[in-house]
Amino acid sequence: MDYVTNIIVYVGFCGSLLLCYSLRYTIIGYILKSLLLKPMSIIWQVMPLTVRKTISEAVRWFLFERHCIYQVTYLIIIIIGHYILIMDVITVLYRYSWLENNLLLGAGCLFFNGLLYLLLCFSNPGFITSRNKSVYAHIYEYDHFIYSPKPCTICCHIIPARAKHCSRCDNCIFRFDHHCVWINSCIGGQNHGLFITFLFSLFVMITNALWLNCRMLYLFSVVSYYYYFFIIQSTRFPLIKWYTIGPLNTLRLYEFNFMNFRTGQVCSF
């Protein structure tokens, strides 16, 4: 199966990256960094100054500015992942266990995850403005240890306790947690619960996809094993062939006619 080959390549690639990261402080990691970083530093030095400035500005914009590239990337990953799930996993599951509904749970997980993602992208994390700063200022008290009254030079007001100014959003955020690039917004006091719910829906969606993959591979391996044992090996033993080929052909003919009846196709030989 090409699908199994893709899984092996993907797991091997991710495993090699994890192995390189775990060996970063060892002699092997030092050798790998020398082999990778030394040629890159030489190439960087011979580049023209304008090219280096352009690359530096592009990297700075990509890593430290607000943009929708991560959102588009997330949507592309979800679409491609579910396309592969439907074409290479669910199709095979319906071939081997057509009485089970393997599509309903996955469609429900995708719907709720997409809905929560849209709500999270357009949610208000708790922007502190000149109109509502007095409201947020009285929710938490300053402990004068971690949080103390400090002015925000950009927003021109005293930052409330447990609030922080986000350089990407260019706003002070109430109960600031972090800036999530995947939703192109901050996670704060107003959308923290929605963010946890979104992560839970993503976990359920990934767990369901993993279960479908494991079940598909299990059924495929079982059917392949029985096909090899009863069809290939039985040709060496005529007695086994006499008692196994007939029932298997009957079962296969029933499955073929049943599937054609469900799909509305005409049986042809």
C-alpha cells in the first residue's frame, strides 16, 4: 500500500527530527550542527548586502508580525488530512466493514472543530481600551511582586493587574496568556475557555482519525493474511483448496453483489 509507505516516511522523518533535537547537546549534535550551520554561514557571508537585508526582513515579518499565513496553513493541513482520511482510510473501512458508520463521528468532529476555530479567530481576547480600562482595573489587585502599576507607553494608560501589552496585536490584553499565531490573535481572559474547548475538539478529531487508521491497517492485514493462507497456500494442498475456495468464492460473490446493490451498479462478469 502506498498509504503505509507514506506513514513510514512521515514517522521516520518526524522521528529523525526528534532524534536530532534530543542529541543537540551531544557530540553527534555538535557534528550535525557543524555540517549544517558552517556551509550556511559561508553562503550568508558571500550574499550581497541587499539580499541579506531582504531575507532578514522577510524572516522578521514571518516570525514577529501579524499575518494569516498560519491560518491558511492550518486550513490546508485540515483539508488535506481529511481528504487522505476519506480516500485512503474510510473507503477501505467500508470495503471490509460496510455495516459500520465510520464517517459520522469524523464529520461531526470536523464540523465542531471548524466552528470553534472560526469563533476563536474572531473572538475578543480582552482588549483593554480607554473605555473599558476602568472595568479591568478593579478585577484583580496588584501584588507589587509580580504585578505592579506600570504605564503602557503605547496605549497611554496604566496596565491593569494580570494584563500585558501584545506587540503583535498592538493592544493591552486582559489576563494575557500568549499570542497564538494559528488564530492570528491573542489568548486572554475573554477567550481562554473557548481556546481550551478548541484544543479538546482537536484532540478528539486526531484521536478519531488515529483510531480509524489503526482499524483500517488491522483489517487490511487480517484480510491479506487470510487471503495468502487460504488462496496461495491452498494451491499446494488440494484438500485445503477443495474445502476453502468454494466458501470463499461464495462469500466474495455475495459481497460483490451486495456492494453493487448498495451503490446501484450493474453486476457484470
